Amino acid sequence: MRVFVTGASGHVGSAVVPELLSAGHEVVGLARSEASAAKLSAAGAQVRRGDLRDLDGLREAAAEADGVIHLAFDHEAMTAGDFATAGDTDLAVVRAFGEVLAGTGKPLVGTSGTGMVAELGLDRAATEEDVMPGGYRIDAENELIGFADRGIRSSVVRLPPTVHSSLDKHGFVPVLIAAARKAGRSGYLGDGVNRWPAVHTLDAARLYRLALEKAPAGSRLHAVGDEGVPFRQIAEAIGRHLGLPTESIPAEQAEEHFGFLARFAAMDNAASSERTQRLLDWKPEHPGLLADLDAGHYFEEG
């Protein structure tokens, strides 16, 4: 299958591309820069230059492909706190893909997050059936799932807030480590019992491939290995490896300490992947978050 991949040179994309290639697929990766293009070429993928705002180019690339995996997101806007712009850009891209893939039966695999359903305030682990009516990133997820009624084999992979591995250089875990180094303490909010789900990057990559190959139209999928790691335990692991104290951060200091992550630091987001595992015969095989933190690679400087 000829697969067009956005975000192909990013953290998750850098695992998805070799996963696809090793399974015999042909990959065309979107690249914004020469460095990204060179990385994709070295991995054995073809390169399509462009970005998320080049909607005509994205439509053309999707039309030429047998399937699309959409991983890219406007992280620059998100980390600047401009969540509205980041969400609007993602929705525009999803709609552009929908325009050219309608009626083709081709697979379109999008990306969302388990955190998007945290606002439901569930007293149990969130499942793939839990849905929000709308909001940041949710609008794009719901739009994409709706493509199942337009002749597209659409699916959405909900990633947890922590997708971890030695490939993770700019995700939430590195941000938490950088915040701890800057503040001289590793922090959590309140009593830190709120839970974050997690998945190893290589397990997530395999799920994207399986979704492309066989997910039924309209599937919501959870890329979850650890169902819920207490945030305090994450902070303690970071503090232990950095030789720093672990402390509860006062609510009024949350933004100063966590930056844009202040919005997510108190989130309780336990999530299950039981349905996904049954549906696609997918099972996480790589180390969990705390074991991966204890492996030490996150704390190597330079």
C-alpha cells in the first residue's frame, strides 16, 4: 500500500515509518524542512515537501495514496498556549483529506488524545466508546469518525499524554524534566493521585499500522499500555533521577512551573485499551512508563 504520512519525521512518525516499511508498504512522508526530508530519505521513505497549511498539496498527496496516516499537529501553536489555532489547523487538514477520499473506501487514520475525554469526569477508566460532543481536537476526531458514512475507512488513534521511548525528545515527559531542572524540584499538583495513561512509542507505531491495514470504518482506538500512572509517581521518578526533591506545586504556581502543561498536570485520565486490543489483536509489548524512566535515557544531556 502506498501510504501518505503527515508528521512522518516527528516522534511517533519516526517509529511509524519504519513499521510501515518493514511490513512492505511504500511510504510518502510530509516534510517541512530539509532536515526532515533528509531524515525520511535515510529511512527509506519518499518525501513530499509541504506543511499543514498547504491544503491543496495535502489533498493531492492523499489522492495519490492508497491510504493516509495523519500524525502531524501544530505543536508550536499548542506550546505557545494558542490551542484554538492548533485545533483549527488540525480540523482544516482532516476536512481536506475527507474531500478527496470520500467514496474511495481508502483508509484514513487520524490522531487524537485520551485526554480529550478527561472532561467527562468518569469514575472509571475511559474507553473507546466514550465521546465528547465537541471542543479542542474533539471536533477533528468526530469529523473524521463521521467520514465512515462517506465511503472512507476512517479511524482515530487516541494517544495518551505520555508516549515514551528513547525517540521522545519534545513530548510531555521531556517538558516535565526540563521544568524540574529549571525549578530545582520535580512537581505535581495537589496530592498527585491523578492518573496519566501511557504507551511506548513502538507499541503505538504498531497500532497505527494495524489501524491502516484493518481497522473497521468509524473506529476509535486507544493506544494505551499503562492504564493510569499516578502523576506523583512520575514526578518522583523524575526527581530521583535528577537528584531533586519532589514537591506539590501550589495551584497558583502551576503555570509558572509547568508552562503550557499546567492545563494537563492535574488531569485524571485513566484509560483502557481492552476493546482496541480485541479488535485489532494488538497488545503492548514494550516497557511501561516508570520502567522506561528508570532506563535513564530521558536524563542523558547533550
